[in-house]
Amino acid sequence: MKKQDLAFMPKYFDRYINLVPDDVHLLDELKNTSSVFENCKEQLEQYQDYKYQAGKWTPKDILQHIIDNERIQTYRALAFSRNDKNVMPGYDQNLYADHSNAEARSISDLLKEFELVRASSILLFENFTEAMFHKKGWCFELEITPLAIGFLNIGHSQHHLNVLNDKYFNS
């Protein structure tokens, strides 16, 4: 399925989904981006504890955030695909970052975890029917579908890769 198959563009999350090219297939792009951070591993290691500004995250914090977010979003996709009508709660990304212990982890360990989480996401999405991809659910106050969540996961990673390139690696 492609972005054009989205029944609607979810508010707020559109900023991530719009980073994904229109012509890619969801499952192909999830697979193609599963090792996207491996391409900048050397830079991630070089800047692993760097903050470009007070109060900002380190590259380790960013990687952990991407991992946490993908887990949360993919759980939401699972719940909606199974017809769960509960409103999924929001989460405080800064609270998660403050209590993640990312600073004690290596870049290699974080990259391995990202690849494993992405592999798990791919397996889940591979087994959705077209109808499951289009089931609507609520995340906090926003309506979204599992298909949109799949593209959100790709775009969210791309967003943070862009931040790393702009604010960390090219500083």
C-alpha cells in the first residue's frame, strides 16, 4: 500500500508522513529504512553525547526516542487492526527520554535494537489485511489508521535523521 491509499491524512502526524516519498510501498520502505542509521554510525558514535543546545537530546537520546516511539505507534496499529475501540493515551516523550538510560548504552546497541524493533513492525504490518490497514482509531485526540502509522514510523525516523544531519553532524 502507498500513501495515496490513505483514506485521510491524520492531523499532527502529517508532518512525518509527508517526509515519505509518495511512490513507495509501505512494506518496501519499512524494510529499506530498517538500517538507515547504520549509514551514519561513525558520526553517531562521534557525537553520541553531544547536545547542540542546552535542553536538547544527544544522538543516543534521539535513537532511544525513535525506538520508543516506534514501539508505541506500532502497538496502536495492532490495537486498531484488532478493532480495539479504546482511545490510546498520549505519552510524554521527554519523560520517556529522561528515564530511558540511553546515556549508558552504546550506539551499536541502540542501532541493533532499532533494527529489531523495525523488523517486528514489518512482521506485524506484513500480516495486516487491507481492511485492517484502514481501521480507524484514536490516539489521544487524533484519529489515525494503521496504514498511516506505518508511514508515520518511516517519516518519524527520517525527521530525526534530518535533525541529526542538520544540528549534530553538520555543526
